[in-house]
Amino acid sequence: MTAPTTTTAEATQPDASASSPRRWAPLRPLILRLHFYAGVLVAPFLLVAAATGFLYAGAFQAEKIVYGHEMYVPVGDTKLPMSEQVAAARKAHPEGTVSAVRPSPADDESTRVMLSGVKGVDADHALAVFVDPYTAKVRGALEQYGSTGALPLRTWIDEFHRDLHLGESGRLYSELAASWLWVIAAGGLVLWFSRRRALRKLRGTGGRRRTLGLHGTVGAWAAVGFLFLSATGLTWSTYAGANIDELRTSLRQATPSVSASTGGEHGGHGGAAGAGGSGEHGVGLDKVLAAARAEGLGDPVEIVPPADGSSAYVVKQVQRTWPTKADSVAIDPSTGEVTDTLRFADYPVLAKLTRWGIDMHTGVLFGLVNQIALMALTLSLILLIVWGYRMWWQRGRGSAFGRPVPRGAWQQVPPQILVPLVAVVAVVGYFVPLLGISLAAFILVDVVLGEIAHRRGRRETRKTRETVTPAAAD
């Protein structure tokens, strides 16, 4: 449950925590204050992430419409050899080198020939040349990014969602949002279910209490989805993602890759970009593809040419939809023999879960259903943020814009609970550094504001005494 105050003055009333176990009841005000601060201060980042995530989920279908001419072809009788299709692409676009080839995965889909080192194309992207597999006619060329083959529209939205088009520094925003989303969601869930059932009803209520009811009800239903988005979003973030990768590696749960060297043995090399301008080496693309088919690699696949004279072709399945197809083989370019094989079934458990989690997060795993679910989830997050700020406004007195939850909640928590809690927070803050740093900043700001308020109160008390004392003397 996200956003600004899932909390309210009503939520602090004694009867609201009556259903909580007595020893855990003191935690409620602490969670309430954390939820309030995190909601108010982190919600703008979450709002941007939710809005751009909504757009990204819809970009898959929009991409098919916008780039339909390049992606789809009239169904013909027989597909031409891969060598002819690549030759046609190179004739139309002789610039750069062939870095990968994705043969037509369906009867009505085009073949993609990816070129790297093309002037005007981002170094992390490729120029995808779309070829009709039946006629070898080039239907167009578009910049492509990532393993899912994102074209310009989806790439632009993806980068906006990830880093606001600000580069590596911009990724801090999305990591901050992902770092706090699970905290806000879990805290809101605890607050909602610790309220008495009567206070959670929507019928017959109005004003702030109704806003709270909508915020809490929708948040409770969507909380599991938010926890999932947060966890999967952190897996490829800059700082928390690096810690997760390090942990997976130490547990021998890193994602393996087929060896691109002709010596075999699974290594960390993967498939490097092809050095040859045409993509044809040794036995050629057609025999390489046939060898991969013989190993059971069905469509969709991607062929990566050898990086140099000591490297092999790498053919890998690129189906991210369910069921996932991610087998890969390395093929010696001089003999056409398979030198290494890696099956997705042999991936470590955490590697599989990471793959599935990321694919579900990006809306790929279950296709259109997955994308609709993500759009609904991000829309609910937007609504929760709006309702949260509305509750903050409704909570104010007169012209005041909201009131914070009273300070000192941590003092009510028994030491036997507070000490382990602080230890857990410290560990989590270490592994999720943007959460730890921002939480420390919240605490520091809160302490400073509390000290300012305390001194202001002492000055006002002193003035009151000075005013009252002369009057009493008279």
C-alpha cells in the first residue's frame, strides 16, 4: 500500500489496534509514522515509476501497431536460406557488422538481422534490419535494444521508466522507488488489518474516512503485487542489484551461460558480438541453425556469430513467454559440431526465479494477460498515491496542509522488540543502500524538526511566564 498516509488520526485511536496482540501493539504507531513519512516523501518517485510503468506495459501492443510493416509479412510458401536473407540485409545496410540474427519465429513474422557499430546508433543498441523470409526483401530498419528486442517506442518508454533519460545517475530514482515500495506496502498492509473491521467499512462513510477506506481496501488487494514489483525491480538496480548478484554468486546461484570458446565447459563468456561484417563464418549460418535445431532449439532463436577466430557460434532460445525457452548451444564454425550445451532446466533455482521474476515484471512472461495485470497494478498505485495525499490534506486543520503523526512512537516499543528490529533494519539497509540512506535522512530530519519544535515550545513557555508574572504581581 503505497503513498502518503495510509494513516489517519482515526488510525491512532486506541480501539483501532484492539485486534493486535498486546505485545506488538506498540509497533503500530511506529509503523504509522514510517508509513506517513515514506508515503509523503517517496510518493513522487513512485508516481513517476507507476505512470511510466503503465505506459511500458501498454507499449508491447502499441509496438505491434506502430511497427507492423517491419515486424509482419505476408505468409509465403517457402522460407529462403538464412544466408540469402542476411546477404539481402547487408546489401541494403552495409554499415557496421552483424552482431546477431533472429530467424523468422512465425510464418507471418520477419527475420531480424542486428548490426552493431552503426554510426548514429547508440553503442548499447543495434540496428535491426527486417527481412521478408520468403522474398528476402528488406522491409525497413529500426534501432533495437535489449534481449526482448524493444524497438524505438518501447525503448524510449523503457529508458524513461528506468532512468528518466538521465543515464546512470537517473537510475537512482527508480531504485529509490523500488527500495521503498515494499516497505510502504507491507506497512500499509499491517496498518489496515490491525484496524477493527468496523473501521474498514466503506458503506455509509464520507470525507476522510471514506478516502481512507478506498486507500486501504485497494492497497490491501494490491499489496502482494507491489511486493513483487519491488523485489523484482531491485534485482537489476544499480546498488541493491549488485548486492543481490554478489549474494547469488556466493550461493552458486548465478545465471550460467554457454561457453563461446571452442573448448566447451560452461563459462561466463556468453555470446560476444560478431566480428565478421557478414555474419558468415566457416560452415555458415544455415548449417549452424540446422545443428541447433538438431539439439532441440525451437523458435524463437538468436544466432550470435563468433567474436574472433577462437570463438564459436552461439545459438540461444529467446522465448521469454511461458513456458520459457532459454536453452543455448555453442557450435564450432569450422566443423559445425556442437561444442557446448546449456539447458534452462539445469539453471540454479534462484537463476530461474530471477529470470521469471524479471520477465513478469516487464510484462513478457504471460503476454497480454501479464501486461493487463501490470497496467491494473500500476493504475492502482497511482490511485493510492492520490488518495494518500488527499487524506493528508483532509487531515489538516483550517489552512494547514496536513498534520504529521505525533513523534516519539519508538519510545513506546519494548526493548526486546526494538533492539532486534533495529538490527534487522541495519542489515536490510546495508543490502538495500538507498533504503538505508534515505531512512537515515528521514530520521535525521525528524530529529532536527523535533529539536526545533522543542526549542520553539520552550521559548513560547518562557514568554508566557514572563507575561503572566507581572500580571500576577499587579
